[in-house]
Amino acid sequence: MTDTPHPAPTETAAEPRLAHFHVTFFATVMGLAGLTLALHRAEGAMGTGHVASGAALAVTVLAFAAIALVYALKARAHPQAVAAEWHHPVKLAFFPAISISLLLIGTAARPVAPEAARLVWLLGVAAQGALTLAVISGWIGRRPFQPMHVSPAWFIPAVGNVVVPVAGVSFGFVELNWLFFSTGLIFWLVLLTLVMNRLIFHDPLPARLLPTLVILIAPPAVSFLAWLQLNGGVLDPFARLLYYAALGFAAIVAVQAAGFAKLPFALSWWALSFPVAALTLASFAYAALAWSGAHLALAWGLSALLLGIVGALVARTALAILRDEICKPE
């Protein structure tokens, strides 16, 4: 193998495949966790039991464990491949998907196992803080990033910070929640300026990254949910601003969505799932606080859309695995 300083034994078929197991796989866990939270909220609105969300939570935990195990094996066998991802202008932003997955699992598990959920959430908070500092330090360091390297995927670290208070307020740690929320919100605004500049004044996004446009929805939608936790559930003007900003970005994305169907499948398509889940949760919360039937209808429509998206993504990912289309050199 070329990554060893001395002649190696005969290479197995699994070794090169493992080297191309990218950190972007953790985006699938974010999508599954978002679906779990949305199902739990929908079940609560219907007054039914939480069977579906419980099953989704189990699948999410198993998916995270499997992906984390494989990625750990990759880090041990191919550390140079992990380093290459860390220095990649797009994949770098996906590393906080690991900590966001932990935060979302902790949030989803809170109703059924509060103590375990609290431990998972704390682990996610520690990882999110470390990865946020590392990624931002990488951005402002000596790496020669160009405007064409910027994409909506760069929002992921900011999204992770505003995820923290969604469950964190109920766990306590008031000042810690405010720290992460404030940092995430400010960096979202900074990154929004950079991303819009890139989208408007530079070359179009590559086809593989076009689905990441949906990530535009996530920061204001998650910030809305976090703000409700931090301000005691009051639907104040700032909460309305965040929610309708999410709806505005959703409308922008919907206009662009017609071109998605023409694109070949890639793992970046999982970027569709979590933002839609966040907007679904935000719509349920807004409907409950505003006593709005229109918003409740929107929430149910988004729930159906989310189920369709995740179902299609699971089926297409499974088909890609069967067709040997993933974990390939790019």
C-alpha cells in the first residue's frame, strides 16, 4: 500500500473502500435524528404513543454506532485519508456532524432515558466546542481557501452550536447554553454573508453540492427552537423573525429544487433531511404557540415531505451500496 513506508502484505478489497469512507456519512445520522424528533412531536400532536419515534431513535443510535466504528477503523488504518478530509475545503465543515449527531441523539433520548441522554448531550457539547474551534481556526489559518470553496455546508458548525440549547436548557447549564447559542448565531450571520456572496457573484455550485442549498433553512429553524427554550417559550418578535427567515429560505430552496432530480445521487443528498426536519419541528412549535391552523397544516405537510425524503434517501443509499457506487475515489 502506498500509505506505508515499507512493503505491505497483499491488499484486501476492504482496505481501499475503507479509505474512502468519508466523514459526510455522519450527515445520515443527523437526518435520522431529525426524523426521530419530528416523529415524536407529530405523535404528541396526535395524542398517540411514541412507537414510531422510539423505533427511529433505535435506528439512529445503531446508525451512529456503526458509522462511528467504521470511521474509527479508517482513522486507525488510513490516518492520511482522515487528514486529507480535514484539509478539504468542503469536507472540513462536515466534521461537526459527529458532535451534532450526539447532541441530537441526546435531545431525542431525553423523554425515554433522561440520565443517559444528559451524558450523551454533555459529550456532544464537549465535542461541538472542540470541533467548532478547530474548524474555525482552520478557516482563518494559513489554508488558501478561495470563494469557490465556500458552500452552504459551511453552516454546519454554526448549526451545531444552536442545537445545544434545544435540549440543554432542560438539563441546566444556563450560561453554557447561552454561550453556544450566541456563538452559533453570530457565526451564522457571518457565514450567511460569505455564502450568499459566493452563490451570487461566483460560479454555480458543483452538481454534487447543489443539495446542500437546503442547509440554508437549518440555522434559522434551529435557532428558533433554541430561542424558545432560552426565553421560556414566548413567541416574541425575535422568535417570529427567526421562524419566518427559515420559511423564506425554504421558499428560495423550493425554487431551486426542480433541478435536484436531474442530479446523480451522492451522500450530499442527505443534506436535504435535517433542515426539513428542523423546519417541521419549528412549524409545530409555532402552530402551538400562535394557535394557528395554517401553521399546523404546514407542519403536517412538512412531516409528510420529511418522511418521503428520508424514505427515498434510505432506499437510494441502499441501492448505491448494492451498485458499489459509494466509498469510491472522487
